[in-house]
Amino acid sequence: MGRRILVAGCGSIAAVKLPQLVSSLVQHGAQVRCVLSPKAEQFVSPLALASLSRHPCSLEAHQWDPCQPRPLHIALAEWAELVLVAPLSVTTMARLVHGLADTLLSSTLLASQAPLLVAPAMNTAMWEAPAVQANWQALCHWPRLLPLEPSSGLLACDSRGMGRLPELELILQGTRAALVTGGVADLKGLRILCSAGPTREFLDPVRCLTNPSSGRMGVAMALMARLRGAAVELVHGPLSNVPPSWLEPLETCPVVSAAEMGAALAQRLPQVDGLVMAAAVADHGPGLTSSVKWPKGALPNPLPLQEVADLSAGLASQLRRDQWMLGFAAQQGLDRARALEKQERKGFDWIFLNAIDLAGQGFGQQTNGGILIWGDGREQGLNTQDKAALAGAIWSALAKELHQFHRSGPDKV
Ligand SMILES: Cc1cc2nc3c(=O)[nH]c(=O)nc-3n(C[C@H](O)[C@H](O)[C@H](O)COP(=O)(O)O)c2cc1C
């Protein structure tokens, strides 16, 4: 990341997760400073945060230290390129909404002009209290603010419900998104449908034709769009190697076969502005299927294959002029001519070409890179990087165009 991140922790039991968060940020290359509210000091060790961030942890008492050459809240606010408030307490949320600068932490947040990422954590009843919800809604309207809603699960008060601090992995991805966009929800107003993962074409109840796609790239596209303000629906095949927390902020529809994926996407397509087709849909299924398991010796050999209808071409043919489609082409080598031919044949507005045979790219990998190609042949190379970072780079390349998208020519439907 290589950026200056101020981690601000409030008085919630979830503050015990701060050392791990700070450690992860540092391991991702961020420069980290920490500031704690007076109550947070009771939940987490400032010494641990100082050690893990390699810098003194700022506490309430430091604000009033006559040896400070400048007001500490101003120095911290000006230092930060991003302020990450995790956990955000009910009280500090109210302080921010009402402009109360009565702690070092709230003074710093109010003095900051950096993007803010806020991750509240609290008991479910507190979260649902009308006053808290009103404050949360008001906070979500701040410019440069990326809100991460609490997740659901077991709480320290022994109840289950909404109020848990989002998983650290999700906070890291939110940090990534906020650093790219400056906290601005640049995809707000867009409704985006994404597909991800492989499909499985069953030959009998225990055998299938599939591929090694993990779904990580497609889910990363969906997550980054969501974190940048879009309303996102994700239709996905069986996923592997995708952090479960990436799915948390998304509306998801799990499917298994190409036919199920086609039906789920076609049903949702009319309601969205655009479709990201990142799923690795089977192009062939077994020509013979059985509802009972074939005995080993009775398996059809050779196995007859049957072509599966081209799902993405079918969906592209149903697009209105105001709907766009981004396709992915996983190929051996970076063959632009083949990618352009695929783009034209299938009717994609953009295609992302990535090589499956280059180191650090393709199916099952954590990283990917390639070339984003426009219909008119323009292109932008995107370095091999973490798939979530790559998804962010693809959205950055397209964000402006998506808001004013209108294809020339008639509707395709
Ligand atoms: C054991 C304990 C756990 C708490 N957990 C939370 C919590 O998860 N979320 C929250 O908003 N407040 C929680 N509180 C209440 C806050 O600590 C209290 O509102 C405090 O004023 C917050 O101050 P701060 O925002 O300056 O950190 C908890 C209090 C105690 C004693």
C-alpha cells in the first residue's frame, strides 16, 4: 500500500482486534499511526499498537502535553492520507455527526480532510436504536466517507445479530478501495450484475466436468464495485479460495450448472445498468447423464461431449443501448487479435484479456494482470497485482464512462 494510514480505535470490545489489523496493514506496506479514545485505552494495549505500528500510539493525555510543538489532533489529521475508524463506537459516531471535538480522537477526525473509512461495532439493540440509525444515515452522507456496515454473528454480549466489527480482511479491502477513490463512492447510482466462478456439468451425481476457476477475480470485481457505492448482485458457481468476508456486503445467488447460471443472469439482466461476465462457464458438458452413479466399469468411454449454449453471447444479445457488458478472456498468451475477435463475436463493450500461462496470473491465483480493451481497439495494460487491487484498477479505468454509457445503434433485444 505504501500509504499513511491513521487507525482510530474507540471504546468497544472489538478494539481487541486492533493489533491484528495494524499488523496486517503494516505487512501490506502501509505506514500506520494509531490514536485511541480514552475508553479504547481500557480495551487494547497502546504498547502493543506502538510496537506493531513502529510508532508511538497517541492517547488522550498526549493532547494536553505542554511539550507538543503543535496541536496533536492537527498534526495527526494532516499526516493521514486515510483515517480508518475501527471500531467506531455509538458515542464517537454521535460526536462526529454533531461536531463534538471533546476527545483527541474526535478532534482528529473532525480536523481531517482525508478519506474516512468507518467500521462500527456494537450490541444489536444499540445498532438498531433509532437515534443510532439516524446518526449512521447522517454519517453515510459525508463526502469522502466509506461506510462498512457491521456484520452479523455472535456478539460479546452472548447474543447473535448485527453489530460485529466486519472481518479484518473486509476492512483491508475497504482500505484499498478508499485509497483508490479518496473515499468517494464513484460507482454510486449504478446497478451492476457480476458473474464469477466455474460451473459444474454433472455426468452422474458424483462426477462432473468443471474447471479450476476459483471465482476470486469475479467476486473481487463485485466487492470493489460495492465498496465504491454500486448496488451489486453476484451470481456465482462453486467458489474456492475466496475469503468468505468478500461476499458479506453482496447480494449473492449461488448456482452450479451453466444452465442455472444463464437463467439467474437472464432474469436479473433487465434491472441492471451493466454486466461483468467473469465466470468461467463450461463450454462443454457430458453428452450422456445419469441420475444414479455410473458403476466404474460402465462409464461411457469415450465420454461423449455436448456443447453448452454460449451464455455470454446470449446475454450480450439481450442488452439495451443503455446497458453495458464487460467480458473476461482467459487465454494462453496475450493474443489481442483473438481477444478482439471474441469481443466482437460476443458483443462485449470491453474485454479484459488475461493470460492463464504467465506466472502469477489466471485460474486459482491470488494475483492477475492483463490488458483492458475497448471496442474501438484502445487498450490499457494493467500490471500483475492482487486480484482485488486489479478489480479496483479496472473500475477506475471505466468509472466515468459507465455513468454516461449509451451504445450507438439500436437496442440488441
Ligand atoms: C465492556 C464494554 C463494552 C462496550 N462495547 C461497546 C461497543 O461494542 N460499541 C459501542 O459503541 N460502545 C461500547 N461500549 C460503550 C462505550 O465504551 C462508551 O459508549 C464510551 O463512551 C465510548 O467512548 P469513545 O467513543 O470515546 O470510545 C462498551 C462499554 C463497555 C464497558
